[in-house]
Amino acid sequence: NIYAGTCGSLWFSDTRFLTTSPVRLAGVLESAVEPVTIATEGDFVFDGCWLDVPHAAVALDVAGDLVVTGRYCREYGVRLTNAAVSVGRDLLVKGCTFETWSPNFAVGRDVRLETAKANSLRAAGDLCIWAQPTNGTDRAVGCAVDVAGDVTVGQHCSYKPGCHPDDGAIVVLNCRDLTVDAGGFVDASRRGWASMKGPGRYTSSESAGVGSSYGGLGGHKSGQPEARPCYGSRRAPVDPGSGSGQNTSSNGPGYAGGGVVRAIVSRNLTIDGTVKADAYETGYDPSIYISNGGSGGSVYLTCNTLMGETGTVTAKGGTASAGGGGGRIAVRYRIDKSSLTTNCCDVSGAKNNKSNGEIADGHPGTVFWEPIRGMRLLVR
């Protein structure tokens, strides 16, 4: 086999090269400057490059459009740590990944996630935003994603909000319209509490016999203590799923719980793809003796008009030696023009992956699906 060579690296001691408009970068750029400020007065185009700023205190301030494109694979894009991101106009992520750990993320117009090549999973555009830690509870907002216009998630593409794994802070999306096309994903799976974290985890690390709880109780082995109680709100779920416990007696690893998809949509929410916040899925191989299963996370969507025909929404528990409990889903709307019902939702507790029947499956979580009632007052 013959493989193409990879790009080299380009390093700058400061950011004076970012002085023209629009700015176009190609190749690989890795910054070792701390702190780092990237700012332009016009458009900024990352074309087939990789920008990795691994240090703290990053500011990305683009007055015009921000375009991040890849060369038919997800190995290109932008990764910023502790980054305050501000885009004056449109954000386009196409054929690559834009990943940030952000306290705030603001876009003045629209966000579009597109594939660089039709029907190609490797050419998808992914937007991954991780919450920053807070001093509050696990319901605290660790990143506010404020989009003045619309968010469109194309086929094979993903918007991936991630909770802080040790703090439980969440990402909240505010936008005008949110459209998840068929084959597109809003995916917070495995982005909740880390292993051995969260209020629903089993506190002992010596046994693989108790799964984590959230909307549903985790499964537990006969003779073991029952799983921790369920927690969180059924009507307005914003808690991450709890991570699984580690099985130290057999070196079984622990896994993350499901994350949180929280979206506040002022106009139209269209779901023809998949919205999910599942715990880590380890499979059903009965020969594997691993840790307890993590619990599913939260999906909480509010909008004026609900639309869509083929969408699915899931918050499933993680499979393991003891199944994790299901998460929580709440969808609230004023007008329903969709064909979606609670039948499109899955909050099942995970089955345990042992064949001897000694360990119970996780219990299902909750689904709350109803119109928003009451008077709506518009002040102009």
C-alpha cells in the first residue's frame, strides 16, 4: 500500500501574520504561545489545515465569516483550549472538526455543518464544544453557545456538546432555527460525568455488580446493594448521566455517562436526524467482565414550532456487567407540525452483558413530551 505523506508544521512567535482580510491558512499550524489571541477584521478561512492551540487563555475573534474546511477527512480543523470564540457573521465547518473548550461561543448569523464530499462519513463537518468548569452545581452552564441565526446539521455531520467530566457543567445552545437533517447528529453520547463521577454512580470500586442511575435505576447483582437513587428533573432535565464504576478486581475500566443536549430554539426545531445523549456502549459480549454501566444523559429541547418526519431522540444507559439506567428526555413546544411522537424516543436501561442472569438490566428513564402552556407576551 502507498500512503500520502502528512503536512509539516508552521510556527509563529506572535500573531502579526493575521493582518490581512480575508486570511487563508493551508497546511499545519501549531501554536505554542500562551496566551494566544487570533483576531481579524474580515473573514478567516482555515483551508485543509490543522490549528492546535493547547494552552489556556485563547481568544478567537473574527469580525466576518469563519470557514473551517478539510480535505475529505476529519483529521483537519481547529482545536482550541479555554477559548472565547466570537464570529461576527457565519460559521461554516466542512469536512473537518472544530473543537473548543469554551466559556462562551457566539456567532452573529448562521452555523452550517456540511460534508466536503457527498455520502462520505470521513468528509463530515463536526462542531465539538466542551463546557468549562464552574463553581456552581452540576446544572451550571459551563458554555453558552449563542447563535443569532440558524444552526443546520447536515447529513453525516455532528454538533457535539460536552459536559465538563469532573465538574458536570453543561453546554446550552440558543438559536433561531435548529435543523438536524436526515443522517445528521446532535450527539452528547459519552460526554457526561467521567468514570466514578456523578450522583448516580455506585460508590464502591470493588464490584461490577451495580450500574449507575439517573432517570432510571441501574441494574444490580443479587446480593449487592441496590443502585443509587434516581436524580434530576423529569420536566426540565439538565443533569449529565453518571459515569460507571471501575471493577478493580478484574481491571475493568470505567466509562462516561451520557451528556446533555440543551437547546433553546426561538422559532423552528426540525428533527429528521438523530439527537442522542447515550452512555458509553460497550457491547453485549458475555465473555467480557468489565465495569458497571454508566447512566444515560439528558435531552431537553424547547421551541416554538416542532417539525420533522424521521427523527429519533435517545438517552440510553450503557451496557456492562451491570446495565446503566436510562436518561431523561423532555421536548416542549408551542406548535407541533411534526410526525414525531414519544415513539421516536428511547430511554431504555442497558442490558447487562453477562449470560448467567445474575445481574439485572438497567431500568428505563423518563420521557416528557408536551406543549408549552400559558400566555405568550411579545413586547415590541
